[in-house]
Amino acid sequence: MECSKVNLKIDEGVGFITLDNPLERNVISEQMLSELEAALRHCNDEIVRVVVITGKGAHFCSGVDVDKLHHVLKDDGSHELSAYLFRLTNKIHKDVISKIRQLRKPVIASINGLVLGEGLGLALACDLRIAAKDARFLLGYTNIGTTATCGITYYLPRLVGSACASELFMLNQPISAGRALEVGLVNRVVPADDLNRHATELARRLATGPTLAYGRTKLLMDNSWSGDLISGLDQEARTIAEMALTGDVEEGINAFIEKRRPKFKDA
């Protein structure tokens, strides 16, 4: 029986999802994707108000298993390799990347060590990214003559600009956590030994916030990338009117008037 490749722990409203294959630098496999999808689905529960994704051991995620690709190519040929990559990529997109964006709550990537290929795509799909000072980011796709997946061609230019995105893809050179922060790839860089503490503190702070508002704002921002200004303004107006009917808005306004910290409960 195969060992679990993903662990989920729920504590005080935070769902901690850990990629658990450290001996292979948390490479992406079909088993890991199935377990990751199950963990994300479990995090839809209202008891979970924030999600943190990280990698066990020295590295966050080193992307697809190139050794596996080599075996498929050698044993079954390029047509089977093509079919395998198509199946694996669709599974990542449908079961993981889309699921992260569909979660109506904040998702934090707590990034340690190497972040390569699909691992970078996983991090980019999250709402916030905290990186250890020794983290390294590499697209890696051109090393094997292929193109990017996991929404990287969608998110990366929007985060860092098309010129920087093209440089990262075409030159295929690793960048440091400091450089990632400079170009807008991550939100924060912290000492490696303090990564878990900083990610947990941020998650706990968000867990006490207005989860429903976070989720609806997340949806508004995602929709804004494919819509125009007028449509965005209309969606904002409709959404804030709907939010006014929730208990969180009533609590937030009352807490403001009463000069106390609000206790948000909606999810």
C-alpha cells in the first residue's frame, strides 16, 4: 500500500495541507494530486476559514517527476508520453488549480526551499505567498523543451509583467526569494527557521476575519481579469448589496460604532 503523499490538519479554523514526499522533493504524482484534491475538498467545510499549503522537508514542490516521464517515453514511446502528460496536466488543472481558486476563503502558500515547474504553478494559484529566505524559484520547463502548465502563463505575467515573465521562462534561471519579492512574485520573505510561525500567524489572523468577504472579493478579482470595468463595477455593486444582508456586515458596523474588535462568523 502506498504511503500518504498529502497530510491535512485542521486547527483553530486553519486547514494545514502539507505535501509529504520529502525524499523526492515533493514531486507531483497522480497519487499526490488525488490526495491534494481530497484535502482541498475537505477544506470547503465551514469550520475551515483559511488554508495553508506547504511542503514537508527541505523543499516546497519540485514539479512533475521527470524520471517518470523518461520511463514512459522509453517504455511506451512519445504518443503514450503525450497522453500521460495530457491526463496529468488536466488532473492538476481540474483537481488542484481550479479547486484553489474556487475555495471561498484565503489560501496561503508557505514556500520552503525549491519551487519548480508545477510547484510554482501551485504557489501562484494561492492568494498569498510567504517565502523562506532560502527559497529558490525556477520554471524549468525549457530544460526539457516543453511549455508551462498550471496557469503559469496566466498568472505570472499578471504578477510580474510580461517582460519579467518571458525572461523567467526563456532564460530559465533560478531566482532568489529576495528577487521574487522584488518583482512581486511573493508577498513576504522571512527567515527559513521562522517560516512556519509567520505562515501560521498570518493564517490565524485571517481566520478571525470576514471569511465571506474574503471569498467574495477573491471572486470579484478573478472575474475582473476577464471582464471590463463597467461589468466589474456592476458586480461590485451587486456584491456589496448582497453582503449587507449578512451577519458579518451587521457585526462589523456595530463593532466599529462600539469601538471593539468584531467577531465574524459567516463563511
